[in-house]
Amino acid sequence: MIRSRISFLSTFLMKNFLNRSIIRSQSSSSSSSIDLNSLSQTLLRRAILYVPGNDQRKIDKAIKSFEKIDSIVLDCEDGVAVKSKDDARKTILNILNQYGSNELLWKKLSVRINSMDSGIAYEDLEIIFSGKIIPRTILLPKVDTKTNIDDFIEYFKKSKINERLKHPIDLITYVESAIGLLDLRDIAKHTIDMCKTLNNMHFAGIVFGSDDFCANIGATRSDEGKEVLMARQHVILVCKSLNLQAIDSVYINFRDLDGLKRQSEEGVSMGFTGKQCIHPDQIPIIQETYRPSDKKIEWAKGLIKEFEQAQQDGRGAFVYHGQMIDMPLLKQAYNVINIAKQIGKV
């Protein structure tokens, strides 16, 4: 009798919890709720490859292999010397105009501008957005304060760029300092709100810039990465709490592919959704490591099918593979299928 009452009570509580979670995911605009539709629209960014915006040879090489790369970042910032910034802007503009009609390639082309505090980000935006084709994704580095976001958004409002946002643009920001890390969730929530004031801009994720972060706090880089473990965990927590992609740091020694694999596996186990890379040889290892296994894909497909059947039957709670299913597990399943679809596994 006691066992049956406990079973009834747990099922009742789980059913009400799951139903409330589902209602929130379908009707709430809060960033903390689960929007299953937005999950299906998230661009795949397992590996993001930086290419100097002024290096036509490297850009051509990356574009030639674009089908094998999740995201190509045309860089105006750290990868370009100060005297070459203008060349980088013009080259990127030409690349966007030349290849923007190829939708599959265009979705993979991102542009990293200079930081708002640098004083030259406005020149980046003015030239890069002057062409017929607007970038699909903009990466904004060294975001330390809400003011950095306000300045970025304000430029779009004052210029005519906002009027041209006919398709979705993703914004990805970087955390690269102690103050930026400590205030990360407040800055991220503010970024979500500010993006909503534009026609068609979506805050998609956060990149952890480990090298600038270590320089800022006076830490010494190591192969084990103990000096940035807490920072990486904090980035993941903020991203997961706001449904953002979490992009892990660069593995600097691009010749050490075994070390790259170990760090990539660690990143996956921690909860990162992707990783930065600086050499084409790093791409296959990162993307394979961040690829869901066939077993995981089958698990996700079965869970979603069971969830849909439970909804048709009017059941709020259900058990799948011995687990009582809640919204976090359902969201995880949709994320797995989203990735699998984009890599042709579903």
C-alpha cells in the first residue's frame, strides 16, 4: 500500500512538472525556458576555424573545403596586424559578395570584428556591412561590460544596417577577462534583451578566449589547463542557463593532435558545444569528438518518439530506458537530433 502511494505521488508530481515545463517551452519568451523550435534552427559550430581576413590564400583554401568545416571565421582582430586591418575588411567584403549567393557556404561564414573598446570596430562594421551580402554571424571579442553590447547595438540602430536585417544574424560574444567572467551572466542576459530591440539579430553563444584571459589574470598556460578550469566551467554554466552555445578555447599546439583530442573529449564531457581551432588539421578531430555517437542518436530518436506518443495519449510523465523523462533530457535529445541532421546522420 505504501509503495503504491509513493508510486502514485511520484508519477503525479512528475506529470505536473513535465506538463508545466512543456507549457513554458511553448509559450514563454523567457530565455530560461526551453524553446524546441529554436533548437532546430541552431547552426552547427563544433569547430570554428579562424582565417586571417587579409590572407586570400588561406581564405580560398578554407572555402574550397567548406563542406567539411562547420564554421569559417574571417578574422579582423587578433589574426590581422594593425597595418593590414583595412586590407582585411576589403577582402572580407569581396568574399561575402562573391560567395554570399551560395546559401550553404554563406551560413558557415562568420566575421570577427575588433572589440568595441579598440576604437576601430566601427570601421569594420561600416565596410563589411556595405556590400550586398550581410554576414550570417558576427563575433564580438573582449566583451567586458554591458556598455560594450550597448555600443554595438546602438551602431546598428543609428546606421541603416538595422533596416537591412532581412535574414537572421547570429551574434557570438567572447569572454576574455576577469571582470567579463565575473559579470558574464548579467552581460549575457543584457545581450539577449538588446538583440531583441533589433529587427533580426539573435544572441547565439559565448566563446571562451583563454589566452587573453590568462594574460589578464596573470596565469601561466599549461597543457593540462588547470589554470582555466574554473573559468571554463563558469562559461558552460552561464551558457546552459540561457540556452546558448558554449565554445571552448583554442588548443595552441596544433601539431599535438593527441593533446587536442584529449582536450576536446574533456570539453565534450564538461558540456561545451564546440571548440575554436587555428589549423585545418585540427578540424576533423574536433568535429568527430563533438559528433554524437550512433548509439546516442538512436537514443534521442526513441526518446522524442516516445515523448510525442505520450503527448498524444495525454500522458505528462513517461519512462524511457529506465529513466523518468524530464525537460532537460528532452532538450538534450532535440539537441542531439539537431546536430545529427546537420551532419547528415538523420
